[in-house]
Amino acid sequence: MTPAASRWIGVALLGALVVHAVVDKLPGRKLAEMLFACHVFTVIMALGLLWRRPAPVLLGLTFHLGVGLSTFVFSAIALRKLAPTSLLVHLGPVAAGLWALRGQPAGALPAWTILASPAIFAAMLVLSRWRTPRALNVNQAHAPWPSLARRFPALWQWWSAMVGFTAVTVALAWLLLVGVLPRAS
């Protein structure tokens, strides 16, 4: 990928987040939802594109593949609504990450990103609990999904399950990417 293309894609991802915030979140007074982990990982990915570093791109992509897409689809189905800008900020990073990492040898994808994702997500849970309104339940930091609340009576159990889910699905996404990328010569 050329430096200019990488920068433009990084800027486009950041721009998509701004558009999503202005069009979908600001009018409903839900700007705190921009702290959803998907958006944070998109910022990490965009910075990786701007700096032309594959590790942050991989970090964002594996989170989106492992966690972001499934929760985005589940949420859209459960809530029966979908903002057009939400499509942009959830599918855009996946497309950008796959495009950016094409041609990268599998050995260029550091395994430490597998551990970084759940750690960042755990930090996002704490930040979301501390800085976002309970009613928005950003990152489900205040309470589990209502349909799962009976299975997780204590918040620490819910958080542990979500961080564990993140660790497993991100590792699977990383293994999938490493498996499809070319081997270093």
C-alpha cells in the first residue's frame, strides 16, 4: 500500500467516525456511545494507517472481525434498527483493514495483539462505567444484555465473560488472518 493511500484510508475512517457522531449520536444526545469499543479500535486502526504500522491495523481488524461484527449484527437484530452511518463505521474498518494488510507476510502480524485487545476492552469497560450514563450502557459496562442478566447476576461475572469472549474471538480472528496471509519468504 502506498503511503498516500494508507493516509487517505486512515483519514476516511476518522471522518466516518465524525460523521457517525454528528449524524447519529449528537442529535439523540448519545455522544457517549462513541466510547463503544468498536469505535475506539477504529481509531487505533486509523492511527496505524496514518503511521503506516501494521500492528495497530491488525489490532483493530481482529477486534472488528472477532467481536465488532457479531455484536453489531446481534444489536441491529435485537434492537430492530440500524443507522446508515453505523454500517459505515462497522463495515468500513473491516474493509480497510483487510485491504491494508493484503500482501503482508503472516510473520509481520505480531501475536501480542491477541493480548492487547482484551486488555484494551477491559480498560474500555472501566472507562465506560465511570464516564458514560447508565441508561446508554456503553460496552454493557453497567449491566449485561437484559436477555443474559439472569446468567450473570454479578457485574464482575459479566465483565469476565465479555473479556474472555473478546480474548477467544480475537485469537480466532488472528489465526484466521495468519492462515490466509502469505508466508514470509
